[in-house]
Amino acid sequence: MLIVTVPTIEGRAIDAYLGVVTGEVILGADMFRDVFSAIRDIVGGRSAAYERELERARGIALQEMAERASELGGDAMVGVDLDDETVGQGSMQMASASGTAVRLG
């Protein structure tokens, strides 16, 4: 499935707009990652463990969104937006993806 953040796909006509679809995921972080992340916050630097979890969460959200678009008969997604945030006092990562499912000509 073609997934783009822009409203059109260059060189392709959109035959039908099938509706807005979303994908959401919330992943819990384990205690060890929380401890090491807190240490990173004190001494500075990036938290590779959290970055990997956030990347994984985004991938799952995009996959869910694409599956829902396929169920509607879509073969592409336009205007896709990704959002993420920390929930549950920092113990969970949430990622969401939303966009418009379309059928290309």
C-alpha cells in the first residue's frame, strides 16, 4: 500500500475517496528502560530503548491503518499524519496514524 503525507500522488489519479482511517497502538515500557531513561535524563543523551519502542509503535499504527484502508478497498493512503505521546506517567508510548483511504485509477 502506498502511504503518503501529501494530499495527492504525483502521476496517479484518485478514483475514489473511501474515508478517514486510523491506526493506534499503546506500548508499555518495562521498568529497566524507565530506570535507564531516567539516568539518561540526568546525564544527557538519547534513550535508544525508547526510540526503538517509538519506532515500533509507529510501524504498528501504520500497519493497522493500511489494513483498515485495504478492508475498504483502498490501495493507497493520502494526507497521512503521525502522532505520538507518552501516557501513563511516562510508562507507555502511544502512536497513532490517520489519513484518507483512496482507490487509485
